[in-house]
Amino acid sequence: MPDKVKYIAHRGYSGAECENTLQAFKLACESGFYGAECDVHVTSDGKYVVFHDDETGRMCFENVAVEKSDYSKLRSLEFRRGAQYKIPDLREYLTCLKQGGIVAVIELKNPMRAQNINEIIEICRQYYSLDKIIFISFCFENLIEVKKVLPEQKIQLLTCAVTEELADKLRDLNLGIDADRIILNENTAAILRERKISINCWTCDDRAEADRLVSLGAEYITTNVLR
């Protein structure tokens, strides 16, 4: 069992602030979290913005496709929760976390070209320390591209299933896992522990459930509220 679980603020401290905004990231820095997770998309003009959904309608009054819109358009959108919020770019997110000194957990949202991933890595080099960054993605190919450039980087595969075949692959590539908390049980945890795979779980907002995950070997818990 890990000595102390590391709590990751999901989309920033989204239980108390507007998700994936600088306000949420700043509050995560001030509230004792180990790290703050964000979601990165590539815009139509090759910029890197922090936003979860593929379209903006849930968070903003106007609904546009994030990856089919340019940066200036996305930046101009008004959030439903107030005009004080703006869609940040990757540099702003990293600058905020550097000021707060917590770990940046960067989800590469959709399949990306190698060029985009290389540019994201270079931005990370310029604006923060790579040893304070964890890259995550549901897209295995994204993570392989990161691994090619940064062989020793902390990287976790987002997944909703665990099999022995997947665990073998993660072990061989020295990747961690960021799993839906629902799938972590005695069997799946044993598969991961046997291969010494680092375990992160999302999204857990219940203390008793967090204790269960830690008892199974979770080292990180991604949460909206726990800390």
C-alpha cells in the first residue's frame, strides 16, 4: 500500500471552481493537491488550448467544435458561469502550476500528429520542469510518441478496462495506468501490482472509496473534491 496517496485535482479544483480555468488551477495550487489535471486540444490554427469537451456548448453560451475553431474564436467565448472565465492555453496552465509548485497532469485529448506532440513537449520544456509533468491519454499512439521523445517521462494510459495483455504491454513500455475507479478490484489490482505498474484512478469523490482504492495499491487518485 502506498505510504500516502497523491490527490490530483480533476480539471483543476473543479469541485469548487469552473473546470479547466486558471481560477480552478490556481485554487488547486492553493489547496494542497499534489497535482492538477488538464485536457489539451489542438486548435484549427495549431494552438494548444485547455478544455475538456470536443464542443464548447456545455461550458459556454456558444457551441463550436474546439479542434475546428481557431484560438482567437475559442478565447472570445463567454462561459455560462461568468465573463471572468476564459479558455486557457497550455502555456498559461503550465505557468500557473509552476507558480504553485504542483505537478501538471496533461491529458492529450484526441489522436495527435507527432508534430503536435513534439510542440507540446517543447512548450512543457520551456514553461515547466519535465520531472513535474505526467502525460496521460486514452490514445495509446499519443503516449508512444511522447515515449519516443522522452523515454524516462512519467506517462499513464487512460483506460476503462484492465487485462493481462494490456498490463504486459504497459510493463514492457514502462507506462503507468490511469483507470476508471470502477474497474479496480482485487483481480485487476493484482494484475497491475504483479507487474509493478503505477496506478492512478479517476474520478473518485468519496473518502471511503478512496480508501478502498488505496488499499488495492492506487498511488494517485484523481478527484473533484478530495485532498
